[in-house]
Amino acid sequence: MHALTALGRLIPERAADIVSKRPVLVDQLDSDVILTRFGALSCLALLAEHDPDMGVPVTDEIIPLLEPASDGGILEEGIRFVAAIAEAHPGAVRDAVPNLVTLLQEDPPEEQKAVQALIDIAEAEADVVVPVVSDLHTYIKNPDSSHRAGSIAVLGYVAKEYPDAVEMATPTMIDLLDTSAARTRANAAGVLADLAEHHPASMLYDLENISRLVDDDDDYAKQNAAYILARVAEQYPSDVEHATDVLIDALGAESEHTRISTCRALGYIGAKTAVGPLKERRDEDSSMEVQKAAGWALGQMNHY
């Protein structure tokens, strides 16, 4: 144990020399002495954090250690190892996804790093997360979960490519639009924006809540809400009419994307009260894309 501690302290300066000891460190993961197993795993995690390439060859030895029944120290170092690899080589630790999601239910050590590892893996290979979407959704629904915003970001990467797998989470995402946590609120709106591409009818669950977000202080949340309303209005314009006034106000939003989506939503709705503000955007907006969107909206209303 003391030898492993000393070895770990040498890693920042001598990693290139110590990496040759990986087989010895892996052998110690089977030790009957918990502190020896911890020391060996800690060294491997430090190597991975120093240079992820040094950890990739032993990922298959580490992932099975990520079990709820494992010692807290083992879990902490195992998660650190996987998080370090995931940042640079997400595909190398894709098999860790079920373990990581299961651990989230247990409030594990290094929970933030576990979530970040899931984000890195989902961004690179969203299909890996599809089988555990239900468990991830359970974690997100729990108001006591510490890292809901990051977990919602994982769902977002899945929703972009596999919206059918995430559609069941729509009511939860809409409910979270009321949360005071800005990042959670904005990320939930981002998932809904991805889902609205393929399942606009799902947004009818609570359009009032989505509409209120168009007036949100967070630019990302505002942008996503405007986009959702545009997608819904394309097929269900009458259901979005109630949001006409807040959409008109959003024509002056700082974000170009918000203004574009707002123009499109108003064009689908066809509200006469939007004609004047849309003409102003068409003629005076600093963005050519917004001008085009406003012109398109006016054309939809036969106002040129």
C-alpha cells in the first residue's frame, strides 16, 4: 500500500516511466487488501488523468469495478479513471454507461465526473445511452438529484439522434421549465426543442409553460422555447395563438436564432397584430437571416 502511494506521487513527474508498471497495478486490483486495491486503482486513475492514452489499454479491467456494492474509495477512483478516458476517448469507455447510470441512483462519490463522462460518451456515441434512457430519466425526475442539468444534457444528445427513445420524458422536461435552476431549465428546453423536430404533438402537453419561457432571462432557454413554438405552430397554429403577444415581444430578443424562430412561429400563426413588428424586422433587423424570416412570415400572411 505504501509503495503504491509513493508510486502515485511520482506520476506527475515520471508518468512515462511508471506506465510500464500497468500490468503490476492491474494485478493488484485483485488483492485481498482493500487499501492495496485502492492504491493500485488510484495510480491508474492518476495515469489516465495525466494522459488518457495511458489508461485506454486497461479500461476493460476498471469498468467492472463500477458497481454499487464496491467500496466508496474504489468507486471514487474508478469514476475518476473513466471520466478521464471519456473526455479524450469516449468510445473506449462506452461499456461503462450502464454502470454509471446505475451508480447515479446511489449518490456516488465523484458524481459530477460520472455525469460528465456520460455527457462525453453521449456526445460521441448517443446510441450507447439509448438502452438506459429510462433509468437516466428516473434520476432526472428525482428532485434530490445533484446533477440534473448535466443528466438532461445527456438526454439531449440522445434526443438529437433518437427522439423516439426520449419522447417519454417530454412531460418531465416541460415540468422542469418551472425550476429556478437556470441551467436545468435551459437544458430541459433544449431537449424539448430536439423532440419538437419529430414529435411536435407532444409539446401540446403544456404549451402555456413553454410559452412563458419565451420571456425567460436565460437566452438559451428563450431561444429553445421560440424554436419549439415555431415547430408546433407549423402543424398546430391555432394551439399557439395564445402566445402571439409574447412572441411579438421576442422579436427584439438579443439572439438571432430566437428572432428567426419567432418570425417563423408568427408566420404560421398568421396573427394580424404581428404584421407591423414583422415589417420592422424585415426592414431594419441587423441580421439578414432575420430579415428573410420576417419577409417569409409576412408572405404567409399575404402582407408584402
